[in-house]
Amino acid sequence: MNARLAAGGRIDRDRVLNFTFNGRAYRGHPGDTLASALLASGVSVVARSWKYHRPRGILSAGVEEPNALVQLFDGARTVPNARMTEVSLVEGLVATSIHASPSVEFDLKAVNGWFSRLIPAGFYYKTFMASQAAWHFFEKHIRASSGLGASPTVGDPDRYEKRFAHCDVLVVGGGIAGLTAALAAGRSGARVMLCDEQAELGGWLLTSDEKIDGLPAARWVEQAREELASLPEVQVLPRTTAFGYHDHNLVTLLERRADHLPFAEAPVFRERLWRLRARQVVLATGAHERPLVFGNNDLPGIMLASAVSTYVRRYAVLPGQRAVVFTNNDTGYDAALALHGAGASVVVVDARSEPDGSLSQRARGKGIEILPGQVITEAHGRKRVSAAVVQQLDAQGRLGGSPRMLACDLVAVSGGFSPVIHLQCQAGSKPVWDDGHAAFLPGRPAQAESSAGSCCGLQSLFLCAHSGWAAGVAAAQAAGFQVKPTPLPRVADTEPGSLRPLWLVPHAKRVSRAPKQFVDLQNDVAASDIHLAVREGFESIEHVKRYTAMGFGTDQGKTGNINGMGIAAQALGKSIPQVGTTTFRPNYTPVTFGAVAGLELGDAFEPVRTTAMHDWHLRQGALFEDVGQWKRPWYYRQPGEDLHAAVKREVLAVRQSVGTLDASTLGKIDIQGPDAATLLNWIYSNAWSKLEVGKCRYGLMLDENGMVFDDGVTVRLGENHFLMHTTTGGAARVLAWLERWLQTEWPHLKVFLTTVTDHWATTALAGPKSREVLKKLCQDIDFDDAAFPFMSYREGTVAGVRARIMRISFSGERSYEVNVPAADGLRVWEAIQAAGAPYGITPYGTETMHVLRAEKGYIIVGQDTDGSVTPVDLGMGAMVAKTKDCLGKRSLSRSDTARADRKQFVGLLTDDPQVVLEEGAQVIDEPAPSIPARSAGHVTSSYASPTLGRSIALALVKGGAQRMGERVHLSMHGGRTVTATIASPVFFDPKSERQNA
Amino acid sequence: MPEVIQRKAETATRRPVASATPVTRSLLAGWREGLSIVNLRGNAEDTAFRQAVESVLDAPLPVKPCTTGEGSAVRVLWAGPDDWFIVGPKGQADALASRLRKALAGQHHAVTDVSSGYTVLHLSGTPARDVLAQGCPLDLHPRAFARGACAGSHFFKAGVWLWQTDDAPEYELLVRRSFTGYVWLMLERATAECGLVTRRFA
Amino acid sequence: MQKFSIWSLLRNSVSYHEGWQKQWRSPEPKREYDVVVVGAGGHGLATAYYLAKEHGLRNVAVVERGWLGGGNTARNTTIVRSNYLWDEATQLYEKSMKLWEGLSQDLNYNVMFSQRGVMNLGHSLQDMRDIQRRVNANRLNGVDAEVLTPQQIQEMLPFINLNARYPVLGASLQRRAGVARHDAVAWGFARAADSYGVDILQNCEVHGIRRDGGAVTGLDTARGFIKAKKVAIVAAGHSSVLAEMAGIRLPLESHPLQALVSEPLKPIFPTVVMSNAIHAYISQSDKGDLVIGAGIDQYAGYGQRGSYHVIESTLQAIVELFPLFSRVRMNRQWGGIVDVSPDACPIIGLTPVKGLYINCGWGTGGFKATPGSGWAMAHTVAQDRPHPLNEAFSLDRFYNGHLIDEHGAAAVAH
Amino acid sequence: MLQIDCPWCGPRAESEFSCGGEGGIVRPPNSESLTDAEWGDYVFMRKNPKGVHHEQWRHASGCGRWFNVLRDTVSYRIHATWRIGEAMPDAEGQAAASGSNA
Ligand SMILES: Cc1cc2nc3c(=O)[nH]c(=O)nc-3n(C[C@H](O)[C@H](O)[C@H](O)COP(=O)(O)OP(=O)(O)OC[C@H]3O[C@@H](n4cnc5c(N)ncnc54)[C@H](O)[C@@H]3O)c2cc1C
Ligand SMILES: NC(=O)c1ccc[n+]([C@@H]2O[C@H](COP(=O)([O-])OP(=O)(O)OC[C@H]3O[C@@H](n4cnc5c(N)ncnc54)[C@H](O)[C@@H]3O)[C@@H](O)[C@H]2O)c1
Ligand SMILES: Cc1cc2nc3c(=O)[nH]c(=O)nc-3n(C[C@H](O)[C@H](O)[C@H](O)COP(=O)(O)O)c2cc1C
Ligand SMILES: [Zn+2]
């Protein structure tokens, strides 16, 4: 059946668009939505309901649609749960019903309908609980039938853009109120943004048959759009939803840029997400019509009256031939007029005994039959409404007279309007109930925001135009702009008429026994479910919501919630304001994950930080380790090597000759000023005042809880000048820590901090031959041990570049750290490799560095410590100066922290030297403890030591310091236990002759 | 301990490569090699300090937050109430630093050569604002941010110092060396629609 | 109490479900109670339930400022696991896990505890060390735990992107862990406590805590003064506010913690995945929506909402790990108020005020502890001394230094 | 994403800042002579008020300054921001904010 009207509508009849729905081919026109095109083709069942699998049709013409969800497109670009009423038709579009098996026309799960009495709200809390096993069995089946659309199964071929933006006035909504607001504000020269979620501006004006400035409403919209386009500081965004109103006037917008275009014409970025900071916001978001709640009110062919008007006038579709309009207010008559004008037969069932208002007068004038004081108690039909049962409703709300059947193929319902106050409420304003409108209206604004138009409960075009205008002027002025007086659009005023609140149409049977009277169509929540919830003691509307799932759907209850609250209020014997609303939260309508994620994925997920020598490492076959955001060479793999072979080669090279490590990633903080040493005394546990110029010292940093949180070597470059090294991962934290103490606690200290981490490229040369190599490249430094001893610092020229050289060691070998400006880093590194070639100089990575330092018993903060370790625990109690206070020191003497049997840093030697303990292995006192057993510590670092030809491990062991030589057991992954002996953590060169000599 | 960390091959540090003839409506982006960049710290309230600095730099020392000072040879960026970046031509950092130290001898100050620690990127062309807006929360509308202004902020997840050098508009970004590859990657991604033209600047 | 079962369901369906009784009463406050629990969240209700069931205390009230279960109980991503790091914590959470495994039967209320396993991903060598350490420690504590290789992870989640910016190097898996129906937990405890005569007083905000000398005497509430021999503060995000009424200082900061859900999808995500390193926590509810937990907001907030950029980084992490969800749409976001303690461990025990007990500091991870926390708290209140399980979690530890630092294992510890 | 008025740079997005929690806490000079209780109170105990809160923030990716903020922890409204060392400016809710910063 073709329901397309011969004339009218905002569709381009000259062009035809082909699409498929559930595998069948259909045709439509540009300007159609998927919904209007299917209605035009006479399709009425488009979905199956979530719980009972009842046939469902299209209820609305907008974002409030609860029923008509489809799987849009197929393959990698598929979109689950798209609303037909929002989908602009595009050539080749493919859509499939979700949640229907095998098809919407014939759905096997419809049997759920038959035992629907067994599965009321919350039934699952009452059963399936014989045992965990039983529940897991039932859960499988519950899950299998849950969900709506299907997730894509592959990654997204599309890309998404995000933007920060700022404006003086944001206007949300492009209906009469939004357009007048934008015009008023725009003319003042303010930076204005106007967004509307629909494909074109105009809102209700695209449906209305009224006139503005003497023009048809839609024509006036054109004119307004043209003027807005001509204003340089005004930006208009159609297909753009304001989905969130956050603190400090941050509004988030989603602009849909691609899906409505043929693939070839689509822009690179499918959607754009705006994070908009607006000085002032005008919310002109309109109102959503409410359905009326009666028996079988979910049948296809039952549609919102405003949607009927919209399909007839905007899309030139006649959704039915024999229509009944069921209303409790005047706007329903607009649908009657539209239908009548399009040649359908219409009867109006009006719950009001004396229908008033401009529209009903017009309807009467046209001789449309009106049944005042009557209601539809129940609809009949299988896959589409075929008749409505009509009965008298007296002033007390009692049914009277005898029911009579009206045969029909369309029921247009209007239960009044729910102003779209989502954003106002998200912004923090408390909605206020208004009995006159029987609706919640925006409360006192909580942010720099105002409301205009029908979202304030206004109905007449006239009043909405005026309120929009006033709001635009006020917003511009509040943002500091002069508004020159300009004429308002001329609109005839109309009489809105009265409204008879009607939350649940009475039925001859009790609610629990009547045919289902649906409130939330998407979640199959009926009036009986709300009554059940109340009966069971769920008295807060928030409880009702969570017990019945009302408003939980993808429509967030736009059409159902207010009716549901009305019904709950009646059941509780309370007023609606007493019951209140549930909380409005973002998103106003659903938002693509990918759009929220934006471009920051893959390599761009987080900065990849690399050193000046990075590409050289790559060429040498290095594998990398992520250390914070840095990429550090982990080990350099040579053909045929695995990690262990490579590490063994690298370690031995360092011990026997010389190796190089790229140490550029270590944090470096330049500290200058007369009080520099005082600052260090506070920050580090050890003392600094006496450190000679040109000397280096190792320091431990404690938090105020006394736990080690960073360490490193600091050099005294001059009397008032130090260079601090931090761990790679700790650099930023340490700088912030220092700055905080300096700025907030000790502003009187004369010290300046400058980060120089990125300025210096650092090559660590380690090994007995390191000096020979360096000598070849540097003539202006005396490398004699007397002149340049361990833990001292010199400046000189290396390979022609000014360099800072520190003789410090993290390997236990003679070692020099050569720092040059990063711009010369690679050159100097390569020069060192060349100079070292005769000695078989070997680049080594972090893994080898770890082994070398472990052989020497040096800690790595974050690996051997975990935020619960003090200097004393590490056996470095001597590094806590007795003579001065420092951050965290006081905590060390707390009763528990001072205990002697805390976990302490020790070495472990396995009985079997070939067995390498597992890092994270737990220390236990007997070999096969009864579970649960207490842990006496754990292995923090463990390696096969190439130098010692055996395994070594570092561990934190309860009372370890006093237990040297004792044997402990280690429970490893897979339940295996291994025996080891507690030893000094220094396994190699205990007298440090190699690094000092 | 896993044997191999990344299945995905590590990528080399991203560097701009000068591209073909500029396309209008594309973003024009480039990098400025080896500029001299010196970090200066000191007490802005102290006239002696200001005079000493200005005499050396032959440029006004910006004490008003988020402004820059233009000199014959150098540009001075406000980076904090006692914190400035001095950006000058290649190879002058040492000279600049030692002259400043000499002039400031006796006063509490800090002069630190950070030339290698930062890269200066240049951005211009019609889309410049929109591209920056993708990752930077600053309001760069001419009414809010114009030539002579500077600000510390972030571009996506990298901290940047940003200043405007021309109304065209034309911006420069001070980026930490180790973040340059990342910022460049984000520029490439952000310009997927408008296009990116790169070149090297003096 | 009307027994719930498939039979009672059948019986009532015959009478159109008109025969169901209230699951709990809404009584008027009595003049005096032996114990008043402040806060009808999961923990408070469980405390009252176990006070009645295990310790025979029936003259008990739970006072709630809003609707019961409306705090973090209503807002959490419902992850239940017991694979913590330190013995003290693991024992407490494992006690809770054992209670979970029989909870539906004990309460005669299906809390839908779904043991579908929880994975904690490792993205760096140090993550993997920490995972191995935790798994070994869990085993010693009798908690099931295993280390998964990337290949094993891929077998369970074929669509995961192992080559993320921070590649997935492995994971720990606790198979007994999972998710539960958060609201049902509150309702089930409320119904069961009510059946023992416990009064649940909603819309009854506590404004003041009266003391006589060093001892608590009662509470000033929105519904008048209520005399109490003992008072237990179990108010999560509002703990500091209540402690202040009693002149006690706590080491807590209340932060917003946000979560979000997608539109409902056909079943696709079989387990629960957590990544502390990049802040992503995801599971799929039995309704079909993806339930996703965000990182914590940096500032203190009692607003039950946080900052938008936190949601952005969360979804970046999700799409980075699970690119197939890029076109799925986010339906709703919300926030709760989490009481964060310095060592990411709770405080359960006595206070300097006699007869006043506190249970707080669960921060981002207390839902899993609901039964165990209530069980231990009930013991502490009834016996006026902590149970060995919660001895270590006293307020004293912040003075004597006996902190139990779970940050390593807990980052944002859903 | 809050908008915070840096006392130097003006209003900026929260993502440029890092929050340092409660402000105005003064480190006791004589830590050694404090009892465990006094010390623990300084290190760990916090006001954590519901309402107006005196905080410290740092303009991390801007001027790097730490500064004071008077912010309502329920409405998230910022009543005032001021530099370290300056006196708390007159602002609504100031009375409510406990303690002032030296
Ligand atoms: C987004 C989010 C995700 C989370 N995810 C997880 C997770 O996956 N796994 C997990 O284990 N934990 C999770 N948590 C943490 C968990 O929710 C909490 O730790 C836990 O719910 C707190 O215990 P509760 O249930 O008693 O708190 P609540 O439910 O908050 O109960 C406290 C009650 O005290 C009431 N109250 C406060 N002040 C007063 C007063 N003055 N008078 C009377 N009553 C008062 C409140 O109204 C509230 O109802 C999450 C939390 C959030 C916010
Ligand atoms: N009969 C009806 O269904 C109905 C509904 C609303 C308004 N009206 C009539 O229209 C006139 C009022 O016009 P108005 O301007 O107040 O409302 P309107 O409905 O004409 O315009 C509101 C516009 O805002 C858009 N919108 C709503 N929320 C949005 C969001 N978060 N992001 C982006 N766009 C959003 C809507 O799509 C719509 O285009 C009056 O005459 C009124 O009676 C009729
Ligand atoms: C595990 C879980 C799943 C949820 N699923 C949904 C959902 O599918 N749809 C929905 O609208 N809200 C869902 N919510 C969010 C609630 O609607 C609500 O936002 C949350 O309980 C916080 O309460 P409030 O928003 O009223 O403050 C869910 C919440 C939780 C904790
Ligand atoms: Zn600043």
C-alpha cells in the first residue's frame, strides 16, 4: 500500500533513493527519514518489544522514539540501535530489525507474551537461586535473550574529530524560539552558536501550517537561516545534538557529518564532538508529546499526534486512512486537521468534556467529528490497530456509559507535552511541577543559562517567538553586548486551550488484570509493573525506576517517564511533585564511543617519548621497554639471540670491557640559588650542605609517610648550583613535589628550578675500558683517578662538543655519564661507539642495566620498593641524617614503622644455582604451609647472573636484616616451592674496588 | 617475564619532511632548527633585574602575564611571574646566557640554556585555529588571543607554549624535544581533512 | 517474610501478582534503639542484617538520608573479586567472596552474583611483576588466581587489541570473581534485615551526633532525635561529614568517581576486564549494556558528577583495547562519591567516642566487600572490639604507621 | 571539565591544572617533638568538607604556579582564587571555608 501523498512535504520527489529493510527493497526520497519512507511504503510492524516480543510500530517522528530501533548499515560500518526516526535516507541504505527472531512479522519469542504473567517486573530476583550453579545455568539463557542491536565485530574504519570551542551565546534548538534567540543575539555582534539535532533547522515550524511575517512557517525558516549565515560571528550547526551540560557552562555537542551522505561524498571525520565553553546558553529545546496509557496502547498504528502531523505535512505521508485522534488537550486537533486535510476520515476522542482552544475550533469548523468527555480504554488488533474501545469518562475519572468500538487503522494520541528540560536539569536546576501544564518546567537556572519556547511550557508560536527573542537579547547583554532594537517576527497569537491530566486511562478491569497498558515501550514496562513495585514497597521513584527498568532504555524515558510518575503517584496516593523526577543525566541522546575517544588512539593514545639516539637503537635491532611515556632500549637482539643470550652478552661486555647505555630519559632538574642546599636537605633524607663543588651524591626522597618514592644522584655544579637526577618515571612527579614545597611552604627560600631533562642527551659508558674510550674523544680532562675520582664531576669537550661528565656508577664498574646537548646527542653517541670499537664496545639496554645493578645490590625504586619501604628497610638507615629534619623523617620513628621485624631488603641465593626465582615469588617460612599462610616477603628482582654464573635475587623479607644465612622457602607460580638462603644484597665486588679504583 | 614486548614494530621518531608546493586552505606547518632558547628566572618586581635583562636583550621583559616581548634579535615569552623563555637565532645561547649571568651577577636569578630541550614549531594558514582547537583548550579567537599574546597550555596530551606572531593567523609552539614526534603525529591526524603542508623555516 | 521461589512466583501469577507483600516496611522511628546504623547502602544494610542474624540484636535501625541503596551502591560497576595484595586485605575480601557465593540463598533474594571471572591486564614489565607477585600472594591466601599469557587472553577475548599503545603483556585472572546486581544486593539485605525487625528509616538524614561525656547518646535526624546505645557510621562518601559531627577527623577525601553504560547489545563480552594502567574497567550486564568504570576525578566532590575529560580518557582506553566498540554508543553517564583513604584500604573499627563505630574508606572498591564488611562491622559493634579480620584496619594505623598499601594492586580498585 | 581562574593567566580549562587537595595545611616546624598522634593528624587527617573548601591547585601546563582556590564541593562553584602568600579575598562562602593560608 502506498501512503505517500500526491503533493506537499519537504521531500525531493524528483530524486529516488533505494534502500532495504529486513532484506526487502524500498524507495524513498531525499528529505525522508527511514521512518517516513517505510510509512510511505505502508510498513507498520518495524520492531519487536524487548521482553514480550510484541509487534511494535513507529510511535514518533523524532529522537524520543522508543520502538523503532534498527541495525543500521552492515559490515564494519554497522550501527546498533539506530532510531529510524532520526536516520536520514541515503541511497543504498541497509537496515534490519533488531531483537526479532526470525523476523518482525513472525517472531518465535512472541511466546514470551503468553507467559508474560510469569515474568513481571523483578521476577528474576525471586527465583533461579537454588545455588550458584543453578543461577549460572539460568543466567546463560537470560543473557542469550538480552540486549538489542549487535556490536560491530571489527574495528571502526571511520575517524572522529574533537574540538574545543568558545562562544558568547550558545543557542540549543532551532525552532521558532531558538531561531529568534539566535537572531537577536547574533545581530548584537556576539559570538553565537546555534545547534539543532535535526537534519534542518525549524523544529515544529517544518510541520506547522501557521504563518510568520506573512510567510509560511517553513519559508520563514529559510529566511532566518540566510540571515544567520550572513552574520560573521554566528555559526549554525544542524545535525548537532547538545548531549551534555556540564559544570562551568561546558556544553558537549555531537555533530553528525557523514552518515546522511553517499559514501563518496562523506568527509574524513564521520562525527565531530564539540567541547564548548559558552558564556551564556539559551535552551530552546522544545517539548515532547506524551502518549496516553490504555490497554494495548503499544499496537502498531498508534502514534503520537504531533508525529502524525509531521508525517503528513513535513514528509507527505498519510499514516492511516481511518483515524481516531485521542487527546486530552488542544494540540491533538492539529493532527486531526492534518489528517482531514489529507483526505483521511477522522474522529476525535477528547477526554475533556468541553474541548477548548484554537485548534479544536478550527476542527469543529471543518466538521470533524468530536467525542468529548470520552476516552479510549483499549485498542484491538494483531499486528496493527484495527479498532478502539471508546467509553465515557466522568469528572471524577470514572468510566460510564457503554463501551463502543471505533474501527480504525490509526490512533493519534496526545497526552500533553513534556518540556525538554534535560539540559537545564543536567546543569543543576531543579525542575518545578506546573499543574496548569501538567508538566515539569525548568527551575531556577543553576548556571549561566536560560530557557525559551515550549521547553518553558509555552504553546503558542506567538509566545514562543517572543520568549526566544527576549532570551537572545538578555543572553547577548549578559555577555556584554549592546542590542539594537530590531523588529520581532510577526505571528498571530492562538488560544492553547485547557488540558485534562490523564496518566492512566481507567479500564473495566483492575490494572493488574487489564490488557497491558504500556508506559515504557522500549523496556516493556506496563502500569501493572509500576503498581507491583509500589505494592512491594518500592516507594521512591528512583526505586520504581530500578525495579521496573522504566526510563533505562536508549530513549531514557522521553515519552514514558512522566506518565510513569503520574501512575506511581496515584498508586502511592501522593502528588507528582512529591514523587519527583528521576535524575537527568548525559547523554540527552546516545553518543558514539569513537567520537568521545577522538583521534587519541594507537600511537596517539599517549605521547611516545624518544631520545636523540632512538633511531640508532632501532637500527641496531633494539627491542624497547615502555617506561612511563618513554621508549627505552630493553635489549639489543642479535640474530639468533633471545632475551637471555642478549643480556648475557651485554653484561659480560660491560664487566670485561665496556658498554654504553642511553640514560637520556633520567629526569634532570637544574637547581640554582643561595638556598639550593637547604632545599636539598629538606627533600633528601641525607645531608647536602657539605658536599664539595664538583662532587656527586646519591640521595633518597621520602614522602611525608616516610616511604622512599624516588632516588638519584645530584651533582654540585657550583656553590649555589646543583643538577638533580630523578628516575625516568618519577621526573614530573618530583618536579611538582619540589615546586609545591618551594612555592607553598618555603617561599622564602631563594631557589629556582628548571627542568633540563630534554636538553641533555646522556651516554653512560660502563666497564673497565670506559676510561680508555673516553680519553680518545676528550683531551681537556685529566682522567687520572686522583684527578677525576669516583663520584665527581668534570666539564670538557667530547668529540668536539661541550660535555658534562659524571663519574658515577649504577653497574659497579668504572663508569662515566657523558651529557651533551640533545642536538649533538646522536653524533657524540656514534663517536663513542666508533672510539670503542677496538674494545668491542657494546650498547646495552634496561634489562642488562637491571642485572648489573642487581649483582651490585643497587635498588630500583618502583621494583624493589612499592611505596611501603623506608630507607631503614632498605638497609640505608645511615642515609637518614641524624643532624637535621627532612620530609618524612618523623614518620620513621612511629611505633609501627620503627619495628625491627619489618620487611627488609636482602639478597637470596637458591640452593640450586641454576634455578632463577620468579619475581613476585612469596617468601614462606616452612616448605608446605597450610593455606592460608602468611607471607614473609617477596622477591623483587631476580636474574641469572652472567657474571657470577648463578642465579641471584633481591627480596623484601620480614626481619631479613637479622636473618643472614637463614634458609627460607619461596612459593612460585604453579605451586612449586624452592629453597634459598638469605644473603647480603651485594653479590659482586662488595668492596666496590671496581667502580672506585 | 614476556620474551618480546611489542608485536608491532617500533616506529622511528616522527620528523617533519618538507613537502611539495603549499596548498591553500591546508595547514602550513614547519619547524625551526636549532634556535637559541634560554630559560630566565628572577624577580620581576625588582627594577634592577628588569633593567639588567632588558639592557642585555635589547627587548622589553614582559611582566604582564601571557604576553611576549619583541626585541631586535630575540623574543621573550612570559612563562610565569618569575619565569621567561628567551628565543633567539641559532648558536647564540652561550653568549646570551653568559651576558645575562654577568649582568645579573649578585642578584638572585637563574639562567639556563635549554636550546636542545625544546623545538619551535610554526603553524599558519586558514585552518590553523581549527587545528589547534582540536587539542588545545585555549580560546584563540582574535577577540581573545592576538599577536603578542602567549600562553602555556596543552595540545592533546603534550604541554606547549604557544604564541601568535601574525594576525594571518600565524602561531609558534614551544614543544619539549621528546614530545615533538607526538605533536607532529597529532598535527598529521588533525589535518586529515584540511591537509598539511610542511616546510623548514630559518 | 514471604518466601521467594519459582513456586511462589507461579502461585502469585495466578492471582495476577496482587498478593505480593512489601519487601520491607517503612516504619516510624522508635524513641530508642540498641544500635543505629547510619547509611542504608549495601554496607550499612549488611551490618544491620548480620547484627540481627549473627548477634541476635533486633532493636536496630538503619537511617538513610535518601532512598536505601541510593548512594554508591546504586552507582558502582559491580565488580566482585578478592585478589588483593596484602594478607590483611586479601583475607577480608576473601571472607566477603565466600559470603557472596551463598548470598542469594542466605537472603532468599537473587543478587545475580555472576562468577564470570575478572581479568587484570598488565601493560608493562613492572605490571607483570606486580601481577605475578599478587597471584602468588593470592595462592598463599587460598584465593584462586592465575597468570594469563597474551595468547590465553586472546582466546577468551578474540577481539582484544594486544598491540595497544601499552601492549597487553599478560593478565591475572580470578575465575571466581565476577559481577552482581547491585540494587538487588541492597534490596535483598534490606528485606532480610527487615524480616528480623530491623527498622529501615529512609528520608532520615542525620544532622547531629549527640554525646554525653565521651559516649554517644543518639542522633538528631530529619525525623527527630533518635536515642541510641551504639551508633555505626557506614556512610561511604559522607563519612567525613558524619565524623565531623562527632568531633572526629578522618584521613579521607571524597572524590567523584564516574561510570557509564552503552546502549544494550547482544551478548558479546563474556568476562570482566580491568586495566589499572590505562583506567578501563568493562563488563556487560545481563541486560546487555556495556558497563564501564572511569578513573577518579582529581578534586574532592560531593556532587555525584565529575569532569567530562575523565569520561573521554576512559573511552579512549576502552576503544584502544576493544576497537570493535568504536561505533557502539554511550547511553548514560553518572558519578558517585568515593571516600578515598591514603592506603586504598578501609577503616573498620572503634573510634575515640565510646559507642561510636566507623566503617569507611572503601573508596573506589567497596561493593565487592559488602557482605564481608557488614559481617565484620556487625561483630565489631556487637562485641565492642574488632574481629581479627578487621583488626588491622583500625584508625590507629594512620598514627602508628601500620598502613596497608593496596595502591599497587588497587590503582582505581573497582 | 571545570574552568579555573589562574591568578596569573586567567580562566583556563581544568585539563591544564593539577589539584593538590586541601590548602592551608602548615607543616609543623618541630616534627621531632610531636607525638605520633599529632604527626599523623598533620600527614593524613583532612577536613574534606561538604561545601566550601579551601584547596590548592597548580597551573601545571601553564605558568606552573601553585595557588589557592575556594570551591564548593557540592555545586563545584569557585568562589575565589588567590596567590600563595596573599590574604584570602572577600568572597561568598569565605566564612564557611575553614582556615586561611599563610
Ligand atoms: C562509579 C563507581 C564505580 C564503582 N565500582 C566498583 C566496583 O566495580 N567494585 C567495587 O567493589 N566497588 C566499586 N565502587 C565502590 C563501591 O560502590 C563503594 O565502595 C561501596 O558501595 C560503599 O559502600 P556503601 O554501599 O555502604 O556506600 P553507599 O551505597 O554510598 O551507602 C552510604 C549511604 O549513607 C547515606 N548517608 C550519607 N550521609 C548520611 C547522613 N548524614 N544521614 C543518613 N544517611 C547518610 C548515603 O545516602 C548512602 O545511601 C564503585 C563506586 C563508584 C562511585
Ligand atoms: N505539537 C508538537 O509536538 C510540538 C512540539 C514542540 C513545539 N511545538 C510548537 O512549536 C512551537 C515552539 O517551538 P520551540 O522552538 O519551542 O520548539 P521546537 O520543537 O519547534 O524546537 C526545538 C528544537 O530543538 C531541537 N532540540 C531539542 N533538544 C536538542 C538538543 N539537546 N540538541 C540539539 N537540538 C535539540 C529539536 O530537535 C527541535 O528542532 C510552539 O508553537 C509549540 O506549540 C509543537
Ligand atoms: C551496573 C549499572 C548498570 C546500569 N545500566 C543502566 C542502563 O542500562 N540504562 C540506564 O539508563 N542507566 C543505567 N545505569 C545508571 C542508572 O540509571 C543511574 O544513572 C545510576 O544508578 C546513578 O543514579 P542517578 O543517575 O539517579 O544519580 C546503570 C547503573 C549501574 C550501576
Ligand atoms: Zn597560570
